[in-house]
Amino acid sequence: MEYTILILLLPVLSFLVLALAGMKMSHRVAGLIGTLSLCAVTVVSYLTAYAYFAMPRQADGTFAQLMPYNFEWLPFTDALHIDMGILLDPISVMMLVVISTVSFMVHIYSFGYMKGERGFQRYYAFLSLFTFSMLGLVVATNIFQMYVFWELVGVSSYLLIGFYYTKPEAIAASKKAFIVTRFADLGFLIGILIYGYYMGTFTFDPAQEDLMQGALMLPWALGLMFVGGAGKSAMFPLHIWLPDAMEGPTPVSALIHAATMVVAGVYQVARLFPLYIAYAPETLHIVAYVGAFTAFYAASVACVQSDIKRVLAFSTISQIGFMMVALGVCTGMPSHEGGLGYMASMFHLFTHAMFKALLFLGAGCIIHAVHSNEMSAMGGLRKYMPVTHITFLIACLAISGIPPFSGFFSKDEILTACFAFSPVMGWVMTVIAGMTAFYMFRLYYGIFWGTENKALHAAHTPHESPLTMTFPLMVLAAVTCVAGFIPFGHFVTGDGLSYDIHLDSTVALTSCVVAVVAIALATFIYVRDRQPVADALARRFPRLHEAAYRRFYMDEAWLFVTKRIIFRMVSTPLAWFDRHVVDGFMNFLAWATNASAEEVQPMQSGRIQAYTVWFLCGIIVLTLLLML
Amino acid sequence: MEITLQQIVFGVVALMMAVCSVLSVTTGRILRAATALLFVLFGTAGLYFMLGYTYLGAVQLSVYAGGIVVLYVFSILLTRSDKNMNRRIPRGRWFAATVAVVTGFFLTVFLLFTNGFALNTVPALVEQNPAGVGEALVGMDKYGFILPFEAISVLLLACMIGAIMIARKH
Amino acid sequence: MEIHVISYLILSTVMMFAGIYGFFTRRNLLAILISVELMLNATNINFAVFNRYLFPGVLEGHFFTLFGIAISAAETAVAIAIMINVYRNVRNIQTDDINEMKG
């Protein structure tokens, strides 16, 4: 498996070439370099996946963990050292496939979407950087390598959100994303340090005796790491950056803020899953509750947003909540069935990446066509954009959980796992799944049905996007149609053993019915031009509507916490202390040095006679001293 | 305790030298200073004679009194430096210099008196034979000074060339 | 009665400190040079006196004095050459005014 190094090398090379020489290239050449290297990466990833899963299983029925590369990078002690390498196991191979596929599609798509943009080469350079970082994150052999690439992912996300750096909103959004995730990563770092201190290693499988000794601290370490994961995966209350991150170019939203980066938190929890399940089941349950609340919160906000990318952003948050819940509801006993949620979560990660990327890319086509993000500017677009319409519909059906699309299968597994955990959790998640179907179809009808906005279209008729943009849509739609039939349980499961996915007919039927009802409700309310029911509801509960529209004032709450409490109570006194005491001390030192220099300096007059006077005085003093 | 002729002569010469050396650093006229220096040099030559170093005295007279002072007088006349001899150094510095000098002087005198020279180690007056001096100067045996002599010759040559190079018109 | 060694030494001390005083207080290069000559002579006298009184059998002090005279002659020649050169350039040989070469 030595060729897996190419997976990391190619994007970083492409980034270097584009970043250093990109401005000298034409747009076409730069785009081709990025896209071709990504194409190669995709091919290598598929090869890796094929080779990996074609390997015979080990005697205990699991797939072997491979480390084609692992070299020592920073040695601290004999036991504690940071390595850099490539780790292949079922989830990392699965992530390789997901990331390279979506990234490749986005590269192709961006050809059309970003055509003629200023900074086209820079855009592709950043995309390569991001792909490199994300791939490095998933193949990390230890928690610290993961952290390094984690931050790299954060940086490239920052760069891409702020791609339109002349737009104040984009700058603010990129800063917000960076600061919020960075703030959360502080937890991650502290968690890593605790982990390293007590386990004596940064690898994912510490020695048994260290685990025994550090078992008390392990839940804390994992909990703190989850804070980092929650930041990256936009879990409540650290989700506030993700909706704003939509200021970036839409393909970037598709790649980073829907399919890959935001699931890093899920991936992190999954990566540490054996530790969670054995030593910190309570922490795992916290993950589940946070995920469930986030899923509900985001779904309720998504129901009233008018910016289509915001709707998708909240839907992403909600779906990641689903994945977190699925991980969190796992139990150690019995190990095989109890780990169903793990499989479900990874499965949902996989399918969600595909259909959410498809949704975002479709949204990108729509925005491209009408030059607006607002739903009010849309309506009736199905005539103009047939390919986008069909693929978008497929994705909506998938996310709503309608068979036979992929989302149905993965969501069904999640719900089964939730019911196994507790019926309450199961029902809550089912309801959230219904809300998902509702707001997705609200979005769908708002965009493609209803009357078109004549005033807007008068100047500019919407048109279908070029092939570079529709081709990825079709590919992803095809994947969405068939991905559900992948025997995912054979590849990725909690305990590594093969697991046959079987549909629990009760759960499947319930969720289907809920989804269909929700879609019907959405159809009833939103399919027509006038939406009396929606308006009536908004009038009936103006407070609630307003609160949901304003995302339940979470941004304001954060602003209150940061500005009013942290800035005023902590930062201002600290700043005062810094300015007056620390700086004062330093200024005093500088002043004292300066003053003494001013005093001494005239002595250095350059008059040799003055020097000799001092010389004689010195001799006299020395003589007197000798006489004593 | 009777006073010998030698003591009288020494006393007179010493007094003249002390007065002239003080005069040469305090007078306001550069030419007077040079003249006072000349008298000091004469007195030094006299001391050498009294010590019995007649050759040294002769050299002192010819080189110093005859050569160097003439050079001074020439350069004084060449540079017309007399007119700004009256510029005084700042008072503080003058005060510091005076204090340092007086302190140093008394300290040295104190050391001289406390240092064991009180013993009467005066030898009989022996005339130093100039031939012996010459032989020692170019001698290569234990008390020969050929190496310093050569060194000083080269130094003098270098100084001469240097002086010509520096002073010549460009 | 012979002349005591201390008499010579006090005389040379007077000359030495007179020279030092001149060196400190004079502002004319030539006057400074005169002071330096005074100091040199004082040391020369010391050499000769010590040679004569303490080690009468040898000639070290004698030759030191001799070399001292030679050195001072050389020094004077060079110093005066420099002074004349300086005077030619700045029309002045006051130490305070010659500060162009100060770092």
C-alpha cells in the first residue's frame, strides 16, 4: 500500500505549484492542474479502498489496521512521540473515498461556477490545500497528527470562506469561523495533552496498563476532545459559524461546510470510539444528547430561513447531529449489536456527504442562474433548469429518507440504533427526521415551484448551467440513488465484524410514513404561490417565527457572552493590567536604560584629554586601593 | 652637616627645572612655553652630567635642546598658533584636572618617602667612558644592546619617512 | 654629603605632574606636545637615576634613556608633521576644533 503516500503528496504538490506559480498561469491551466491531481488522488483512493477491502479478513473477522508510513516526527520521551504517517482502517479508507469523490466533483464543478472569477488560481490552490489537509486528517496515525491537520483544515476553511476578501460579510464570516473553531480547538488541545499525559502516548490504542491507570481521566480527555469536534462539526452551541460560512463560494460550501470538514468531529469521535465505548460511555451519551439537541434546534431554524444556503447549512448541522446521536447511542453491551449506531453514523456520513454535496452544488447552479441566495428571487425554476431540478429532487428525497435513495437506509439504521437506546430518543429523532423532510421540501417547492419572479427574470432569463456544473450533479445523483444498496455493514462496523444491514420493518415503516406526511404537509403549505397556511402560522406565532428566523438568538447570546461578560469582566481588566503594569514595567526599564545612557553618553565625548583625566583618577584610586 | 658645592649646584638646577616646567605648562604664550621647555631640557642635561652620564648629557643637549626645540619653534612659527593659546578649557574640567594632578603628585611623593629610598645609596662619582657606552650599544654579549639599537634605528627611519609623507604637500 | 636619590625623584615627579597638568589643560596641540616632552624627560631622569643609584654596574637605565630620547625625537617629528598637515587643512590646531574624524 505504499502508493497511498500519493494521496497526500499530489494535493500538496498541486497546492504548491498553484500557490507559487498560479498567478503566471491561465485560469484553464491552473484549474486543470488542480482537477487532474484530484482526479489522480480519487483514482488512488478508489484503488486503495478496493485493495484494502479485498484483503482477506483477519482470523477474528476484522480488517487489519495498516500503516504504510509512520515516521517519528517529534520525540519527547521514549514512549511519547508525535508521529506522522498514514493509517488505513475501514473508516479512514471510507473517508478517503468520500473526500476524494466530493472534492473531485467540486473541482470539476468549480470550473463552471468560478469561471472568470478573479483569483481563480488562488481558489484552486486553496481547494488543493484543503483536500490535502482533510485527507491528512483522516489518515492520521495518532491524535496529534490529527490535530495538526485539523488546524490546517481550519486554516484552509478560513481562507476559502474569506475568498471574496473584498466583501465585508465574507471577511467577518471567515473570522467568525476561524475564531469559533479555534476556540473549540483549545478544548481539543487540552484534551490531547491530558490524554498524552495519562496515556503516555498519542496513538489511538494506548497500552492496557496505561488505560487502567488513566481510566479516571479518560472521560475528561475525551470530553475535551469532543469540544473540539463539536466546534468543527458545528454542534450547538458552537454552530454559529457554519451558517455564516455560506459567504464563501458555493462549491466550497459543498465541499467543506457540508460534506467533509464539518464531519471531522464525527470522524474524531468515531476514531476514538473504542476508547469511548470502553472507558467513557457517559461522555458518549453526552455526545448523543448534544447531537440530538443540535439536530432539533437546527431543523427548527431551517424551517423558516429564506436564504437557500442557510437552509442547507442548518440542514447540515441537523444531519451532523444525527451522526453524533448515532455514535452516542452506542452501548458496549452487547458489543456487536450495541455498535450498530457506529455503523449507522459512518453510513450516514457517507451518504450525507454525497447528497448534501449534491444539494449544495445544485444550490450553486440555482444561485448562478438567478444571482441571488434568497428564495423570494426564485420559484418556477423547474422549466429552466431540468437537470438541476431532477438531481435536487433526488437529493431532497434522499435526505428526507424516502426509499430507495441512500438517505433512507442510513437514517433508518440511525433510528433503529436510537430506538435500541431508548424509545424517547428514537421518537425524538424520528420527529426530527420528519422536520428534515418538511423543510427540505419547503426549500424544494420554494425554488422550483410556484410562480417565477418575473421582475427579476425580465432582465435575465435563468438557464441551465454548463456541463461542467451539471456533470457532477448527475454523478452525485447517481451515487445517491445506489449508495443505499452498498453493504456498508460489511465494511465499517463498531467492532470490526461484518454486520448485515437488515431493515427493522417497524422503524422503517414509521420513518417512511413520517417522511411522507411531512412532505405532504410541505406540499400542502408551500406548493402554491400563495402560502396562506405558512403566513397564518407566522402570524399566529409571531414571536416563535421571529425567534426561529433569528436562529433563536444564539448569535446574540454569544455576542452577549463575549462582549458583555468576557470582554468587560475579563479582557478589560487584563488589558488594563497589561497596559499599565506589564507595559509600565517594560517602559520603566526602557526609560531607565535611556536615562542612564543619557547620563553616561556625555562621558564618551571623544576628547582624549577628558579621558586621560579619568585615567589618572583611576590610577590614583587603584594606587590608594593597593596601599590599603 | 655642611652643604657641598654639588648640592648647591643641584639645588639651583633643580629649582630652575621645577620652575620652568611649571612655567611651560601655565604660560599663555606658546613661545615662552617652548623656551621654558628648553631650559628644562638644559637642566636635564645638567643632571645627567652630575650623575656621571656625560654621553647621555651630550645626546640630550644635541638632540633635545638642539633638535627638537628648534623643530618646535619652527612649527610654532609655521602654524601661528600663538593667538589662540588663551582659550581656556571649561572650568569644571580644569578643576577636575587640577585636583587629580595635585592628588597624584602628593600621592607619589608620599610613596617616594615611604618606599625605602631613604637609604643613602649614593655611589662615588664615576665618569662613564663614552667608548664603553658605544661598545655596549652595539655589543652582542650579555650586556649588549644591538637588538634594541637596530629596532630603534628602523623606527627612526620609519618615522622619518612617515613624517615626510604626512607633511608633504599633496 | 651627596645628593640624596629622593631629590632627583621629587624633581622628576614635579616635572611629570607639570606635564600631566599641561596635557589636561592645554588646548593647543603644540602645547600638549610640550607637556608630553616634559613627561618623557621626567621618566628619562628616573631611568638614569635608578640606574646610577641602584645598579651602578650596568647600563640598562642609561640605554633606556637613550632610546627614550630617540623615540621622543621620532615622535616629535611625526607629531609635528601631522600638526602641520592638520593646520594646512583646517587652519587651526585647537583640539576642540578638530572633530571631523570623530566617530
